[in-house]
Amino acid sequence: MPRSVVVSAADQGYFRLLDGLIASLEDGGVFARHAVAVLDLGLTLEQATGLERRGVILKRPGWDLPFPNQAATPAWFKAMTARPFLPDHFPEYDTYLWIDADAWVQDASCLERMKEAAVGHRVALAAEDLDVMEPVQLPTGGAIIDAARIRAMVAHCYTECFGEDGAERAKKLIVNTGVFALSAESPVWKVWQAYLARGLRPGAKTWLVEQQALNLAILDRKVSFSLLPQSCNWNVTTHRPLLDPSRGLLCDPGAPLHPIGILHLTDSKKLERAAVNTVSGGVMETPLSYRAFRAAFAPADLESR
């Protein structure tokens, strides 16, 4: 049995994104080296059965922590509360690699890098680099996503959930828990759980609560961590990738020969396509979801799978 497991979560509304993530793991040969598991937050029977046929381990979690108004809380929120409890939901693994369902793996070697960064019981994850992002307009009159908006959401979470000086906290390091690696025996799990319980206690359930719980633990120097390169959790909304059409790859603009490891769509999942720069100096519209991108650019051997 593989000693490491890649875990994600989804309900039926997120299944299209989850399907792309699983397909990227299949195409990258990940199932041969890692177990793959999903927290079932409300998949249909057909969706769940299809995943199991593909070798995915499914678990429908309960609530791992008590908090106010739990009975009225939608099931998708378990993706937040279950994340610090992965060893309880999927026991017997040495290392847990979490990837949000709105992400997909382009270069599977980044998973090995994540495992290596998690040695010594450190949590391995990437920081949000907001200082160089350009504003992004979401479709159909949607919000403009920029650094100020992101920091304001983080500040709101710190204030509402933890009673902290949110504006001040949001100026500091922000790590993204949409992709992380952590060993089963790490003390980080217990610390993270305790901070999450503290954040849920006021009853303010923001979708950032588990992320900022871990951020706060890091800022309080209660846990050790390793910062992954942006390539292991490339936020497509805050940093547009560089397209190499001839190789069918999305690359780091600062290192055009190197493919990005994990593309994390975040708010860009609301976009069907986006204009990106190309390695030749032009601009091209490209799909952002895995299956659509693969259909447009991937080699024939992948198209036939």
C-alpha cells in the first residue's frame, strides 16, 4: 500500500473541478505512487461510484469540531473543518498531500518535492505573493480581485473568528492551505485543530477560517513550516501563467522553460478562458480547467485516454 495519500474534497456542484484534478493525477501517473482519496461532501451516487471505479478512496466525513449553529451549516464547510483531521479520516498513511478540487497537477514531480519539504514534521505550503499581482475582473459584472481585496478578506477572518487585529495580521505572511503536505506524526495537526476550534467558537463561519487558523499558528510560532515554491501552488487568479503552445504547457513567466507543478484556479474557476502571454511574446486565449486545457494543447496520447 502506498505510504502517502493525495486528498481532496467536493460535493456534486464541485464535481466538474474534482474530475479535472483526478484526471490530471491519472495522466501524471500519480496513482502508481500515492493513494488518492476524496472527502465526499455530497456527491451523487453516480459521481461517487465513478470515482471508486477509478481507484479513488471515498469518505463522507462528519463534523470534527463542535461550533455554534452547526446543524444549519452546509456540508461543503466540512472541507474546512476536516482538513486538520485528515489522519483521522484516512488513517495508516505516513504523509498527507492536500490539493483543493479547483486545482490540477501539470507536473507530478512537485508532489515528491512537497513530501520532501514535509520532513521533520514541518507543514509544507506556499505563500501568497500579493505584491506583484495584477487586478482580475471576474465575468458578468463580478468583483475585481486585487491584493487589497484579498487582504481585506483575510483581515475580516482574523477579526471575526479570532478577535485579532485583522488589518495588522493581514499585512504579514499569508500561506495558502489549498495545497499542503504534512506527515502523519507531525504535532502541527493538533496545534492546527486547536486554533481552528478557537476560530469556530464565535460562530463566524468564513471559508478562510481553517487557512487563517494555520496562519495564526505560524505567526505565533507554534508550528514549524517549509515554504514551497509558487510552482507547487500557482494561484492562477493572482499570477497569470505563461503559455508554451508548442509544448502544451503553462509555465512560470520568470522561468519559461519550467512547467508549473500545480495550477490552482481559485476565483478564476469562474472563467472559461483567459488571455495569457505566450513564450513567443504574443497573447492567446486559453482554457483554464484541466480537461479543456488538455483537449486544446495536450499530446495525442493523452487525448485518447
